[in-house]
Amino acid sequence: MAAKKTKKIPSESFFSKLRRLEIRDFIFKPEYLWVTASLLLVAEIVLNILIIQRVNYTEIDWKAYMSEVEGVVNGTYDYMQLKGDTGPLVYPAGFVYIYMGMYYLTDRGHDIRLAQYLFAALYIATLLLVFRIFQKTRKVPPYVMFFVCCASYRIHSIYVLRLFNDPVAMFFFYLATNFFIDRSWGWGCFFYSLGVSMKMNVLLFAPALLLLLLTEFGFWRTIPRLAICAIVQVILAVPFLLVNPFGYLLRAFELSRQFFFEWTVNWRFLPEEIFLNRNFQLCLLSLHIILIVLFTLRRWNRRPGGLTALLPKPGFPERSVLDENYIVKTLYTCNFIGMAFSRTLHYQFYVWYFHTLPYLLWCTDLISPIRLLVLGVIELCWNTFPSTPGSSAALHVCHAVLLLGLWMKREPVKVGKRE
């Protein structure tokens, strides 16, 4: 009996179809984000070199930073006596050590070009951490990564043309977040505390971090992780605490400092007297606290029984809600609420939430064109200098759209089974 002949499918058309499918995957499917991210990282290295070589550096705070740490180099450990060209030193001890290292590496701050390349390296390292978070969460399509890096003039300026300390603080936060999603909570708390030691803005994530720790460990086992955060702060501050503990706490964690109206990005449409009014600032703080409580009770806490259910040691099914997206979304949303109700935002503060915005937008049910529009308008608002009443109002509208989208979206609770 003769064997049946099977029809052979031409291999060329098969591979051609496969190739077209892969191109679409690399653009739209989050699981292939690493390919797009790798290409963008190479592009960013080239772009940062071009910016450093061809765009003029702008002096704002670098000389002041160097003057502040030079006082420590010369033996002054009283925080009340440390100051630079722009005023007293108002950052915690970690700032002093990091910028002291830069002070020595850059010939006492004179080698600006080397400092720019150090910040370019910091920028690339931050992108690596951010891209890993995106890859782990698989929430954002690859094409959005272009808006995370290459498209932002303001972010490149903050890193390699201004040399602010805000990017250093956020680097430690994103490093901590990578440890959190890997369930290395001790190391995550360690690096989170290093971020706080650079600048206090990292404390905006603290309520969410506390909730995550309680969900994972319960009350008693959370205490050692909080102790790690506290011990880091104390060890870094010891030389200054021994000389003037009150002065250190007053300067490094000053909450009552007034900001200049001329630099505000988010409240330009208000009269200056209202902007500086303490009652207005207390109203913003109250709204901030109210939103944190509402999100905690209605969106973030997934343990049946309310907040008191977080105190006992959780079992496996209760801990299983802590997947990568739950961790990242809770942290990012908590910080975003603080940004939305901030009593002022200066241009360098953009880096506090810039890399979190695409993730937060793709956590909502907004359609993609609206998501991209919100990203674009926010970028435009931060690039408007000086800010105008219109740019400030547009920024608040974008914040309101995103905040409402986050509130309306209820994530399904994933409860695992013990194997």
C-alpha cells in the first residue's frame, strides 16, 4: 500500500508570519519588554553623552552642595553651622556622605564634567532598576518605555545638567522596590532608609511600606524591619548627633520650611499670600492624610477584618496577596497622593514620580490614548518655565484624572493555596 503524501507547507511563509508576530509582541506585549528596554538603554547612553558634550551645564545647587559637605570635611559636625551658597544644610546625613564622595572624586567639586558623567551613570542604573520593575509586573506595554526615558527633556536636565540630590534618593528607592518584589524585605528596608537619608521625600512611600510589612509579617515581625530603617538613620547620623542632636533633627528633617512662590510648578494660579498661608498648607496636609486613610481602608488593605486583622502573624493565604503588582501599585499610589497634595512642587521634584507614572496609568481603566495624553500633558507642564496659571491648572487636572482612575479600579484579590 502506497504511503500517503503529505502536503509540505512552505517554510518561508511560516517564518515570515512568525517574524511579523514577534515585531508586534516587542511593541505591545509586556513579557517582551526587556528587548525594547535593552535597545533604549543603549540609546540613552549615547543620548546622555551627547547632552553632556553639547548642552551647557546650568549651576543651581551643586556649588552649594559642595560648600555644605566641605564644612564637614573641615571638621564641622554641628548641623546648625553647616551651610552653602543657597542657605543652611537641610538634608539628612546620607546626603553628606554621598556628596562628600563626589567632592573628592571631582576635585572638591571643580570637575563638573566628571560629576555629569557620574550622574549619567546614576541615570542608567536607575533605568535598569525601573525597567526590571516593569518587566516583573508586566503591566505596561513595551512601546511606553520610550516615554519613560528618551522623550523627557526635564528628566535629563535634572540628572546630567543640574546634578540635584533628588535622583540619588530615588535610585535607592527603586533599588529597595526591587528587593521588595523579590521578598527580600530586610535589604529593601535597608536601601529604603538610605533613600530617606538622602532626602525626606522618600518618606512619602512610608505609609504604604508599613501596610505591606504588616500584611507580610504581622505586627511583631514588622518591628525588626522597622528597626533596620531606624538603625541606618542613627548610624549615619552619629557624628552629628554627638555634637548637636537637636540641631541635626531640626535641620535634616525640617517640616516647617517655607518655599518660594517663584519656583512653584503646581500652585501658580493662586495668589502668593494664599500659597504662603499656613491654613492652606494645613488643608493640603489634611487632604493628603484623608486620601491615604481612604485608600488604606478601601483599596490597599485586602485582609478581611479591617486594619486590626493586620496585627496577628498572617497565614499563607493572607500573605499571598503580596504579588509584584500589589507591592508596586501600593507604593507608587501612596507617593502619588503625596505629590498631588504637595504644598509646592519644584522642577527637580518631577523625578519623585516620573518613572512611576506609566505604571500607575496602566493600572487604571483609562483607554491608552487618554493615558498617553495625560503623560504628555504632565511632561508639558513640567517643561513650562516659568510655570503659568494654565500649566499649574493642567497639572492638577492630570493628577485628578489619574487619582480618580486609581480609585475606580479595584484589583482582584489573588489568594493562593498551600502546596
